[in-house]
Amino acid sequence: MATDKRVLLAAPRGYCAGVDRAVIAVEKALELHGAPIYVRKEIVHNKFVVETLSERGAIFVNETDEVPEGARVVFSAHGVSPAVREAADSRNLLTIDATCPLVTKVHKEAVRFAREDQTILLIGHTGHEEVEGTAGEAPEHTIIVNSPDDVDGIEVPDPENVVWLSQTTLSVDETMETVRRLRERFPALQDPPSDDICYATQNRQVAVKKLAPECDLVIVVGSANSSNSVRLVEVALQSGARTSHRIDRATELQEEWFEGVTTVGVTSGASVPEILVRDLLDALAERGYASVEEVRTATEDLMFSLPREIRADMKARAAS
């Protein structure tokens, strides 16, 4: 029987270079040193990835004081503050720094601007690990701005000496609206030397913007604590999708979502392995959405080298 049901599959989607590097770092640490390997916070914000690594012997903790003295601990892709590094050193922990290099870049910017005695307006979500890490580089100089609505309540020591930075996983459009509002209040506001929002976050939002107007439903694969996944739902709705939902995996699909739906858009956040998207496509095919058309807006070929601690351990293993 002929059907016009179809899937528009966003590309790029899923793992970015920083996530890939962080996950491989934990896998290599387990391979080189055996279980357990401790990981501070979730290595990346994805339930499936955390569960899979846990099964292999990774132990996820909230703080370094939960790690036995002298043990090996991996810092997550979101980065940590200097205070966390000092706490790890005080317990003689063997650290592996899996911070995404793009997050490290923002940390370095924060340090430099603080050294110049500038007030840093950090656009991001209070409580997010990345924001805690960046703000922790210069706590006396940093004010967190959660949204455009925060702008009117901000007070700074010197309105002529203000710069903005941002969490790397935000909505591009909302961030630029926040910057616009900040500049209205502080005309001397300086921009960071380069865009802080990560290339992968931007690329995934652009792909969703392109397919959303044709979609009755956009499904985003990603976990609830994944900032960039949550943003993709918002972008889909703002860009013309009739409805949009986020799921961790295909088993969470709700039958009522598909009433009157002809075109389903599919994408995944930057911390989502492709196997979860494949499972979703299989589940959609069972519902009659077997025709899949990829909507590609960019091609990503960026790769980051593994953390230096892992590279050193690999080199030592090869030499022994």
C-alpha cells in the first residue's frame, strides 16, 4: 500500500568531537588500567553512555572526595574549576582531563579577562557543570546571565569594562538576543575573541531549522540534562515544526504523537551515540515511516587528540 509517511533525518547530528574524545578517554583508561576508573560527574550528558560505561567498570561520582585517595579519576567533557583540581591534588588523585578543548578555550578567556580586571558576563545556566567550571576560573569577576530576562537586574562595578562569554551548548538565537539586551544596558560591552558556542551545537541547530518547517513532528534523541538536546526541541518549535519531543531512547515514543503525522524530523544531541538514532529509525519504520531522507547542512571532520594523560599511558604501554 502506498504511503506518504516519511522521515527527514538531520545531518549533522549526534556525537561531536569533544564528546567522542571524552568517551574514548574513559574506554582507554579502563583498557589500560582496568576497573574501576572513577569519573567526576557524567562524562557526557547521556544516560545510555553513562550506563554503558558503568557496566564496563566506570564509577561516576559527584565530587572528588568520593574517590579513594590515590585512585584514577577522569574529569568530564564539561570542564572543572581550579578548586576541583586542587581538591583532586590534595587527595593525590591521578587525574585524566577530558574537558572539551572548546570549553578549555572559554576557561582561558575567563582567566585572561579577569587578569585584565574586566567584569565577565557569562551567559549560561546556573548549576550546569560547564558554567560552574568556567565561573570557577574567576569567581570574583563573573556574573552568570541565565536569559535575556536577567539583563535588567545586572549591576557591574565599571560599565566601561565589561565582556561577555557563553556556555558552549546554548541556543545561538537566544544567546545573541541576550547579548543584544546586554549591549543596550552596557554599550561598551566587549565580544569574546571568537564565538564561544561550539560548532557542533550551531550545526545541529541549523540542520533542525532547515527540516522543521516541513515536519509535523520533530523527535530529538538526547537526555533531559543535555543542554544542547533540550535546545534542539526549542529550535524545532521556533522554526515551524508542529510539535517536538525529546526522548532518551525509542521505547519512550508515545503513540498519540503520531496522530495525523505525515513527516517526522529526527535529530540527536551532541552527546548521543548513533545506535540510539538507528533504534529510533527502526521504531519509526515499524509505524510506517520507512522512507528516510537525510537533510544535510554541514559536514564535520574535526577531531581532537586524546587527553595527554591517556596518550602518555598508551605510549608507556607500547614501550613496555
